[in-house]
Amino acid sequence: MIKKLIENPFSVNVYQGSDYFCDRESETNRLLSDIRNGSSVTLFSIRRIGKTGLLHHLLNQLPVGWKGIYIDILATENLNQFLNLLATAIIKSVPEKSPFGKRIWTFIKSLRPMISFDNLTGEPQASFDIKRKDVELNINSVLQFLEQQDLRILIVIDEFQQIVHYPEQNTDAWLRTIIQKLSNITFIFSGSQQHLMLELFTAPQRPFYRSTQLLKLEKLDKVVYCDFIILMFQKYNKEISSSQVMNILEWTDNHTYYVQLICNRVFSATKKKVTDELWRHQANQLLQEQESIFFYYRNMLTTPQWQLLKAIAQYGLVYMPTSKEFLTKNQLGTSATVIRSLKSLVEYELVYSDFNSKGEKFYSVYDVFFHRWCKG
């Protein structure tokens, strides 16, 4: 049966399958190898670099005899909501009328959740309204049920760092106590707040210390990404040159989300052949559409914070934000003021810190469009 092409091959937020997924072969193979050998993994990266897409790609590549369960806990605020997501993901993971599905539904129903069905998708949703002690017992019961199945189980918990914000104390310690007793379930703990993820899994005082393999997701290789983009255009009888793609990758700092977004727009606007004028027009249009967000940044921040954010955006990478040269050139005041502002910008997730190949620490803005807007 011939596969029908989707309307636009450059998806921004949804995994469309392996035909529209670029590379990540080494990362996928590494993850498959780790889970086959019973090693849980901590996957981390900056936001919107393709982490969630990789996780869904991995779940589609699981070997026979494995069942994958994915939950994104970013929107959760407590353990009860964590339980709701976990139970919902489990009953969604297999058809209800299959032998395994029947066992799952019978078990979940025995915990007496309230089960509803989404009006648009028809998919089931489980929710509990119980005391914390019962929440912990139910989560433990769910994991023990999965532990006893004939299938090997992979549970992917995306945005795992959210547990540090739960009101329940020592959630990571309690969860680690349960997990370390499981032999049939492997976990991938994924997150985009790198400093929190590293603290959870590499700080000696934390319960998850050295309990997983670590994998940092980097940006895609530019040549590989370029070839992929050209191929996607060719599949639809459209043409884009390698120089144009490389210019797009440079303009977006090779950041997956922004590359996909501008390629989505350029692809949609192209009838046959991409011109330099066309892709640059689409890029400028995107910046104009984002201006209200940039003005929101300005209004939500103090003047020192806004000035620092603009300065970091203009530079792209800032290695010494408290150096005299940087302070003077950008009229940022004292180093103490910059340190306070930088702390706030990191907490707001407008700025992140990372290390280059030489181990040198730098600061950069998350929003590539804001970086381009500030550069003018």
C-alpha cells in the first residue's frame, strides 16, 4: 500500500513518523541499547531541540516484546496529577479489547478512578481524587502491576524535573525507593531544564544520584539536516538549494524548532522553487508576528533584566556577563545587578547556561527569533 504524503513535511509540534524524522540514528541506537540491557537513561537538552520527537521516534522503534508508555508531566502540580497521567497513558497504550488491554482496564478500574472520554478524540482519561497516602499506594500498585507482565515495559517521563516543584516533600526519594525494586520496567527520564535535571541525577545528595545513564541531546549535524530538508522538498516536487538551506540553518542557529517552523512556512509558500527573497520574506514575517511576545518580555521584566536580556540576545553567546567590558559596552550597571538579573532570567527560562566543547560556560537566550529581532 502506497503511503499518502502529509500536506507539509515540516512538522513543528507533532511527530509524524520515521519518514519525516531527521537522523538521530546514533541517539536512537544508544537508547535502544541501554534499555535492552536494563539501564534507565536520563535524556536532557535545551528546550525545543527535538527531544520529545526523539522519544516518540524511539517508542516507534521498540523491539518485539516491549511496550512503551509516555507521559509528559510538565503541566502536573502534584502526585495526584502524576497518577492521573500515568493511569491514562497506560489505558491508552493498548486496545481495550486485546488480551493485554483487558488486563490493564480491569486492573485500573479496580483502583476506582473516574474514567471519562474526550469529546473530540474519544480517548479515555482516568482521574483520581484521593489522599496522598492512597496516591502513593496507587502509583506503587500500578508499577507493580506492570512489573508482573510478560512484556518488557519502557516508561518515558518527559519534563521529569517538574517533580521538584511538587508540594509533596521528597518525591524523588520516594519514587526512587519504588523504582530501584523494579526489574521488568526501564525508565527514560527526560527534561529541558538542564540544571535541574543534572542536579537530580548527578548531585551526590540526591536519591537518583548515578542511577541512570546520561545522554545530552545536541543540535543536529548541519550537513545531515541540510540533506534532509532538500530531500523533503524534492519529495513534493519542489526545489530548494543547499546554500539556501545553509542560510536558513545559520539564521535559526540550527535550532530544531525554529528550523522546522521556517521550513514549514517556506515550503507552504513555495509553488516550485525557493528564492532568496521568498525565504527571507517568510523569516521577516515570522519576526513581525513575534513582536507582541517580545514586548511582553519587556513589560514583565525590570529595566536591568530587560537590558541584560537584549545584550545577551545581541551577542548570541556571552561567556563573561560580569566582565567590565561587557558591563560598560552595554551600560548594565554593576556586576551585582547583572548577577541578580541573570538569576531571574534563568528562572524565567528566557536565558540558559551551557558549556562549549572546551568546557567554557556561556549564557544564551532560548528564543532564536528574539535573538534575530535584537540584532535587527
